[in-house]
Amino acid sequence: MQKRNKNALITTSDEERQNNSTVQARREKEQAGMEASMATASDGSISANSKESASKRAQTLPGTAEQSKEPAEPKEMVTLQIDGITVEVEKGLSLLEAARNIGINIPSLCYLKDINEIGACRVCLVEIEGQRTLQASCVYPSVDGLIVRTNTARVRKARKRTVELLLSNHHRECTTCNRNLNCELQNVADDLAIRDIEPTGEVRRYEIHDNNPAIQRDYNKCIHCRRCEAICSKMQQCHVYSAQNRGFETVIAPAFMRDLGEVACIMCGQCVIACPVGSLTDKESMSPIWEILEDPRNHVVVQTAPSIQVTLGEEFGLPVGTVVTGKMVTALRRLGFDQVFATDFAADLTIMEEAHEFIGRFEEGRLPFLTSCCPGWIKFCEHFYPQFIPNLSTCKSPMSMFGALTRFYHGKKRDIDPERLFSVAIMPCTAKKYEAARPEHSDGKRPHIDYVLTTRELAMMIRQAGIDFAKLPDSEYDSPLGEYTGAGTIFGATGGVMEAALRTAYWAMTGGKKVENSPQEEVREQTVEFREIRGQSGLKISKVRLGDHEIKVAVAHGTGNARQILEAIIAGEKIDYVEIMACPGGCVGGGGQPVLGGRDHRKISLDYRHNRSDALYNIDYSKKLRNSHENATIQNLYKTYLDHPGSEKAHKVLHTAYRARNRWS
Amino acid sequence: MTLQKIQSLEDLNSIKEKTMPYLSLRLGAFGDDRTSQEKAEALASSPYNHSIMVCAGTGCLSSNSQKVKEQLLEEINKRHLADKVEIVKTGCFGFCELGPVVVIHPGAYFYCRIQPEDVQDIFDNHIEKGQAVQRLLYKNPTTHEITETMDENKFFHPQTRIALRNCGIINPEKMDEYIARDGYRALAKVLMEMTPSEVVKTVRDSELRGRGGAGFLTGRKWAFTAAVKQDYKYVVCNADEGDPGAFMDRSILEGDPHAVLEAMAIAGYAVGASEGYIYVRAEYPIAVARLEKAIEEATQKGLLGENILGSGFNFTVEIRLGAGAFVCGEETALLRSVTGQRGEPRSRPPYPAVQGLWDKPTLLNNVETYANIPQIILQGPQWYASIGTEGSKGTKIFSLAGKINNTGLIEVPMGTTLRTIVYEIGGGIPQGKSFKAIQTGGPSGGCLPAEHLDKPIDYESLTEIGSMMGSGGLIVMDESDCMVDIARFYLEFTQDESCGKCTPCRIGTKRLLEIVNRITEGNGKLEDLEILEELGHDIQEASLCGLGQTAPNPVLSTLHYFREEFITHIQDKRCPAGVCKALSRHEIDQEKCISCSICTKHCPVKAISGERKVKPFLIDPDICTNCGICVEKCPPKAILRR
Ligand SMILES: Cc1cc2nc3c(=O)[nH]c(=O)nc-3n(C[C@H](O)[C@H](O)[C@H](O)COP(=O)(O)O)c2cc1C
Ligand code: SF4
Ligand code: SF4
Ligand code: SF4
Ligand code: FES
């Protein structure tokens, strides 16, 4: 050890001492110069992109519209080399996306664009010059000068190994799996030409969890990608899933591995469409439906939700956004349903009731008024924001209204033996299965709806029946409960309910003025002007003039966005009318919709929803009648059966009540 | 103890001057570099005739050093020696196995395994008559030679103490004693004389590398963090110390907590942070208590908090308790854990220096890394860089364990050979057995055979031969250790501790473990060895964090250096060390057995049946745990392990 001078308390040279007086000055100079030194000090691997992340974290409440008005910063571009090809991309873009830009498909499993970018599965590995180990391209940000190789022996070997390991702990029963031929794990295994799994070993076995009406959880097929966890926590903000235990025993599960029915799960099914494999699926209802269809004495009524007609085609290889209303109706008839009706009709009816209810509350000042057609949102409100229950519209959902009418109106009018009358709903939604099972939606003995099928299940039934869907001729819905306006159809997309309600409220509050068959954009301009507040289409707030009144409306989709609106209201923001849909994009993005995990849908993200909703608006646009109050069947229904919107009769048949829930029930 | 705030260098000086005489006797403990005249002066200035140091580290406290201390105090009172003899509660000496440790100054007489009953003897002879109590001094376990003082003790002799310089010398709960040892002087120097970038440059020039395992250049890390332009930054100290068997970080925190606080404040000044967090495992209650006390005292006296030493620089430190998962020591997992999330690593970049705690730039270093900083500032980077090897400067603390005579904590210059550590400091292998391997780096390290004993160890050399520095665990193995079993042990550990996030680690280490298990059970195949190597290599390449990337090291290195042993397990279905239960058994040679029944009495699991002179003595292999006690106890050596 070097000898120290005991008396010199601080070892400083004379020169240093002289500088003492200027330390403060030097320090300040240094701080000022830091900006300049930054660019040189951070090497390629440590990129200072913290600005972006900090703004991501900021929890600014809506209402501060100025924020989004800030001009977008020009994107910094960087140049890198992937497999010898020079590419220029936005700084920070993942290497996986950068490679896809130039036609290199890097296999992936845990990656779900913008939702799950965690580098967990290790399938997307690439070689980066200067890095000791292989890197996950889905999370590795592009920086200047990177040299990346995506197809070397080293990369192929490691990717293969990773998938083999996954398969070695997988209940590989493809032929009986819900996701057979539509499974990302199958795709990846096939892409990597996996023929042999070595070493094999213990395979974890768990019981199937399905103690709820909607969603089945099969842990034996889980690949721990955590897309369910991410979508539930980030997008829906219900935080149902988390990683538990360690090592080989790790599970991605609700707390204490409870069933989804025993936690604050809203049954939206977003996890089901996020899951790349067959670990999260519908709780299927196909078998009992085949059974009731088999007996000719049964009268089986089926209703189809507005969004089914724009998504069912995807299951049969048609492009996203293809309208297949006519083929769908034909298919349902061929399956043996006796009456094929449109939930769109009940959506029109909902508007009549809801617009009436809104106007009443508006006059009484009992606001904000919250829509109630989405059962996932209802359950969310009951679990997390029970204080808003009094603000919920008491209207049943269109499906449930339809179910009630099927029994109390259609059945009675046609004099059908109630025992023989069955009511089936084709829904884009797993939460509808749950809603149908709620005691509030029954007459105390029999539920309004006997069975709910998701879009996916309907497609499976059509395939089982050997129906060549693409070749089907078109046919029309049955009358009269198959008649609907464009307003009913746009219920399937976010903002649709609000727009439909405003069209009718506008008419009512302006004493009968209506927006007649003008193009959709014009209607919007005349009645509703949407003002996006955070550059995030998940949340919109606008002011709308209805006659002498100006009302403030908000539209949120995805319950994470719903939280923001509700928190803003709690914080004092005045909003009169709020539409909330639990699923991102509204019903077109519903948890019961087709899952695009197949090879044709390489782009693993959920940004196909706008195609589906465009299709809905196109239907609306092409309709002669686009306002719910113009629906003649509905006018007639009020005349002969329901009296008027909000009548006692209407309340008995069409309205419902809610209850507060805690974390476990 | 003054409650006045320390506001200047002069204040520090006056505390040092006041306190130094109390310390002057104790400085003989480690590498005393004073001249004999200085020593004599110091001795004369001391208010006491004797300083009795009682170790209050976790090891000695668990062997009840507290009782010894109470007894010593009682004895002082009884003999009215309170103004002549002081009792000092101090940090770890490193020789924990021999606890409770008591060191008596002047002379640094090293007493081991002191019981309260021994205290009277010590006073009668050592204190009153100046005669060391021979029976209580350190005795070499093989030569039975007695060593009186620490200076003569080969365990201490080759050590160079920088990070541990105050452990065993000061009372960690008295800040004044730390100040007397030049404590907070580096902080004063930094605040008064240096700009942040000069501090960074000093650390850079010292070439200090992170002691948490990866060995990243500390100065570079500080420079990165300093360079990021952000309104808010954090400094974090990693005191998770999850490596089983390593306890250097605990000892530093218990023995010299202010050194870490001072270094964190220096780091805060250098990178532009004013908030620090120490993430320490909840199983370290004594370290936590001392830290809490140190933070409180430093804050009260103005060495932490606002406007430190009038410089305008603010720095606070908070403690966060970790739940104890090994992976929480990984930096990104630790940062998540600090914010209350599940401790789970994330992929880097972005590095914590850019996006760390609450997404703000964060400087994260290990306890031992920090403990070096004040001395680097005071003695200069060139001094530090003059110690160690070309690529690894300074000293490293190792915790020495396993089949070795002297186990404990040691600090040696980088580049010390394994042989020096094992045979000189460690005193060789007990019971005349032969050295077989040394495991370095804990669960992420490897097992090295005798051929590497002369390797000067540093970060590079260990990696080169298939192991790691890791946090500095050293476990010596002798012929009675089975290398396959060692590989199994570490795989079991990493598999249990894998966070389960990424596939190669979650499933891959499980498969490795299954194969090794099969081999220890006699169901292995020769092809398995190749699979182990291939799979192990793939896990290293593909895992997300350091845990997975290094988890195969123990099995790969044993496979590399001790392949024959694996093959014997597979082909001959035999465990040469007699450890693997399925492949080894203890048997009684009936010809040699004298039917004395001693083995039956000693068998802890009652696996031996028989009756004296009536029924033959037999070992039931299903009950026997192969502990080997009977082998030792049998008078005619009739029990054999096959
Ligand atoms: C699985 C794992 C466990 C770790 N445990 C610790 C630990 O207990 N203490 C520690 O200081 N560093 C640990 N590290 C290293 C840290 O990630 C980090 O590199 C280190 O704390 C940085 O400080 P240093 O540069 O001063 O070494 C661990 C790393 C891994 C991968
Ligand atoms: S999840 Fe995919 S790979 Fe697994 S059984 Fe189902 S179809 Fe096969
Ligand atoms: S359930 Fe599906 S989405 Fe969730 S972690 Fe498992 S495989 Fe991924
Ligand atoms: S290597 Fe292991 S500990 Fe690290 S992220 Fe992967 S599973 Fe978790
Ligand atoms: S790690 Fe990149 S897709 Fe899973």
C-alpha cells in the first residue's frame, strides 16, 4: 500500500489548489457543455432515447388538447445493415420491424406490435456484430451503424433450439386443438423445419380451467409469451394476469391461479385474440346448438351482431373488411336456423330507448350518461368504478333486448311453444357469453338467450357442415326483426353508438330535423365533430350542438382508455355523454372475432381493426335509412307493443340493473 | 458525539484529531504501514492500554459474540479498568468460521472461538500480566502450530485491504471513527476541488471494474450516466448479494457502511443525481440496521441531505429491501423490484444509464465497487491502477469455502494465484486429502482443476478457462466431492431461481438438469454428454439475461475438465466419490467386522442393523444417505464406500 502523508488531509497538488476557487465556475461550464458532449459520449449501444419513454410514462389526463397540437418532432433516421442490405429507418425501430421493411421475415412468438415487446420467447434472435450473445430483434432498437445478420447457422440453430424447447414442454395435440392450422407455434415450427425434439423431458400438466361461461384456459398449451398479460394490463388495464412461480414452474395466470370467473376479469376476450396458441380459447357452445337444430320440432331463432357480417369472411380466407351479410344469412339458414334476424334491429331499438333516456337525464342534469351495450364495459364498471353505476344507461344490450323480444314478442305473436323456442346469438364477443348467463337477463327461469356463439365458432360450424362459404349465394334477413338502419349497423365500431344516438337525439331535440342520407362525413360534420385530444384514437372528446344545446361527448374503446375518461370525470372534467366499448376498436375488435394468427397474416399486430370498421361505415353509407327512429318495424313495435320509448312496458322488457363487485366476484 | 453539522473540511479535521488517538492502538490489525516511531507516538497518544475488538458481523453474532462482549464489559467493571481498556464492537475480520473472534491490541492478538467463560482467563493473563492465552489463540488445523498475532497469520498476511480497510478497525456505528480513518474526506475533496467530469475521469483512470460480476469498467458507466441529459437521475447500490456462499457485500455494509454512503454521494455528484437507493436483501438485518443508523447519523451531521459541506450539492439515500430472489440482483430486475414490480430482467439496450429507475438515467454499482471509490479519490487513480493485473486493477474480495482449512473472507490483489489463496491463505485441504477442483463465480462460474492453480486470477483469465469472477465465491473441492453432483447442484439452483421469462433459461436449464439427474441416477447415456454441451452452449447464446447466459457454466466446465467422471457414472454406473446415492453404497466387510456395534450408534438415519455377536451388521442401502460417518467411526475400518 502506498504511503500517505498523514498531515496532508487532502492530497492535492498546488496546481489543483489554485484551481479551487474556480471549481464552481468549472462545474457550471461543464454542465453547459454536457449537451454537446452527449452525442460523443454515448456509444452505439446506449442510445439516449429516454425522451420518448418519459413521455410514454407521463399520465396526462385528457382535456389538455394543446398537447397534441405540438408539432411532431422530426423523426431521426439511422442507417444500418441487415444481411448485407443497407436500410434507413427511424431511430429506435426494432430490428424485427426494420427487417420486415425489407422483406425479411424474422420468426417471432411473444412479439405483439405496440403491446408486447419484451424479448421473452427468444425466437426472433439475430446476430449483431460486436455483441457476445445473440439478440432478440423484436426489442433491439435500430441505431446507426449496426451490422445485423438474420440468417446464419448460429442464428438458425439457436432459433430452432428455442422452439424445440418450447415444444418439449407443450401438450402437442394439434389435431384436437382449437387453434389447429391457425397457430403461431405451428407456423414457427414449420418455418424452422423442426423434425425432431431433443432433449425431451417432463411436460407440465394442469387441469383445464373453465369455471366461467366465456373463456377456457389450458395451461398445458401456454408458451409463456405473455401477450395475454400485456394486453390485459396495458390495453385493458384489468391486470388479471401475471407471472407466478419460478423456473420451469412459472405460469402466466390470474392471482393464485384462480379461474377467470373468480377474479376481476371482464370477459372481454382480448387475451384470447392475443394468444398465439390454443391456451386461451372460447368456452365452446357448438355441440348443444347442433343438438337443438337436429330436432325439427324446435323453433330456433338466431341473431347476428352488426360486426359479424364484416369479419366472418376472414375465417374463409376473404380479405379483412369484406362484407358477407348475404352469405352469412344463407349459411345460417343452411345450418338449420328457423329465423335469421339482425341484432342491428335491436341496436336501433336501443337507440330509441337510450336517446330518450339521455334526453330525460340531460334535462334533469343527471350526467354524465354512460352507454350500456357492452357487457365487458359493464363488468369493468361494476368491478373498478362502481360509483358510476347510477350513471349507466339502464338499457339492456341490443343482444339482450333482442332475446327478450324473441320470447315475449316474436314467440307470443307466432304462438310458438316456449319450450320449443330457442334463441341463439352470434356475437363478436366472449363477454356476451357471460352476459347471457347473468340472471338479470332472464325471466327468472329461462335466460333471454340460450346460447351465444362467437364469430369463430360460427365459422367452425359452417366448416363442420361442409359449406363452401365463398361460393354461397346471398340472401336476406327474415322479416320483421331483420330490418335495420345504418345507425344500428355502426354499433359494431367504436363511436358508432354515440353517432347513432346523436343522429336520433339531434332529430328529437331539434323538433324533427334530420340529417337525411347525406354522406357519412357530412353527417359527422353537421352533427358531430370529433376532436382527438391526445393523438390517440383510443379516446375522443367532442362538443356537439343539438338544437339549442351544446353537449360534450366522449368516446373510449379499450377499458384502459375508459379508465382515463372516468378518472378525468372524477377529477372534475364535465362530460355529458360517454360511449365506452371494452374492446379496442369496438365490436370489430371483439374478443370473439377471428384470430389472425395464420401464416397469411404475418404482420403480427392488431391494427387490422380499422379495415373492419370501414366496412361497417360503408354499409351504413349504402343504406337508405340511416337513423334509428326511421325504422318502420320499430315504429310499429312501439305502436303495437311497447307504447313509447321509456314506457313502463319498455322498462320491463328492455331495461336492466347492475351491481357492484369486488376483486373476486 | 457532536450533534453539530459538519460544514467544512476543518470540521472533519477536528473530528479526526479528536478521535484518532482512540484508533491508534487498533491500526496494527492489517498491513500497518507506519514507521516504528509513528507507532510509538500513536501508542503514547492512546488513552487506553488495550483495545479489545469484538467482531459483530453476522457470522460472529450468530456464534454469540454479543454474550462475549457483555462478559468483557462486566469484567472491565469488576476490575475497574474502564479507563484503561476499551471494548470495540467492530466489523468482520473475515475469519467467521472461527467466531466469535476477539482481537486484542496492541499487537493484534487473534483469539478465536471465544466463549464467555474464557473472558476471565484473558483478563487474568493477557490484560493483567501481558501473557497471551495460548489455548485461545489461532491454531493451524493441520500443523497445530499456534499463531499469536494477525501479522504472523498466513490467513491475513497476503491480503491487501482497500474495500475492507475499516472492517475490524472501527466501530461501524460511530461515524467519528470512520471520519478519523479519512472518511468523508473524499466527498469533501470532490465537492470542493473537483468538477463532476474530473471525478468521472479519476474513476476512469483507476480502471476500477464492477465487482458485481460482469466487471464492466466503472468509470465508463459513470461517464455514460453523466452524459445523458435528463432533469433527474438516480444512483443505486446493488446489495442483493444472491450468490449462495458470498458475503463480502454484507461484511462491508456491516463493518463500514459509511464508505458506501460516501461513495454513493460522490457518484451522485459525478453523474448529476441527488437521490440514491440501496437495494439490500431482507435476510441481512444487521447490515440494514447499520445502514439505517449510518444514514441517520450522516444526515444529522449534514454529510447527506441538502447543501452538503456548503457546496450546494444535495444527496439523500434510501434503503429498499429485496425479497431475496437471486435474479433480483440482475440490474434491470433490481430496478423493477425497487419500484415494486416483479423482479424480472428486461432486455438491454436501453441500459439503466439511459433508462433506469422510473425510466430515468440510473447509475447502478455493486457494494464492493463503491467501497473502493473513496480511496481512489484520496490516493489517486494511479495508486489504484498500480495494484492488480493488466486488465483488472485493484483488489478483489473472495469468500473462501468448502474443503479448505481456513474458510472466510479475504481481500487480495487481482492476479493472486489460486495456489496462494488455497494453500497459503486457505491453509490447504483438511485431513490430508487432495485438492480436486475449485469452483469460482458461484452459480454462473465454473469448476477448475489443479492444472489451473497457478493461474493469476482476474476477470479475463477466469473467463478464458471457462469460469467467471462472479461476485467472488471460491469453493474448494477435494476427492470426496463428485463433480457430476456439483453440476447438478448448481443447475438445480439456477433452475429454481430462473425468473421463467425466457424460453432457453426456463426450459433449457430444466432439460440440462434432467439429463444430469439421469446420469447421477445411473440412467445416463454417452450421447447425453454431447447434448449437454450443445444445449448448454445454446442456452448461453440465447438467454435474455446473465442468469441464463451463465447458468450452463458449471455443467460445461465440469464436463470439460472432469469428463472421465461423467463417463464413469454412465458406463461403469459408479460414482467414484461415492456421492451419488444410486451409484454408490456403503458396505461392511464381514471378514473385518469385529461386531462392536459402534457404527449403529453413530448412523444418523439408523440404516445399520445387527446385534453384537448375534446378528451380522448390514447397511440398508435404501435408508443410507452415504454420509460416511460410519466409515470414520468403524475401529477396524471395515466399512467401505464403493
Ligand atoms: C442473475 C444475476 C444476479 C446478479 N446478482 C448480483 C448481486 O447480487 N449483486 C451485484 O452487485 N450484482 C449482481 N449482478 C450483476 C448486476 O446485474 C450488475 O451488473 C452489477 O450490480 C453492476 O454493478 P457493478 O458494475 O458495480 O458490478 C447479477 C447479475 C445477474 C445476471
Ligand atoms: S397450441 Fe398450436 S402447437 Fe399447440 S397443440 Fe394447439 S395447434 Fe398444436
Ligand atoms: S396464455 Fe397464450 S397469450 Fe398468455 S402467455 Fe400463454 S401462450 Fe401467451
Ligand atoms: S435468462 Fe432466466 S432469469 Fe434471465 S430473463 Fe431469462 S428466464 Fe429470466
Ligand atoms: S423474443 Fe422476440 S418475438 Fe419473442
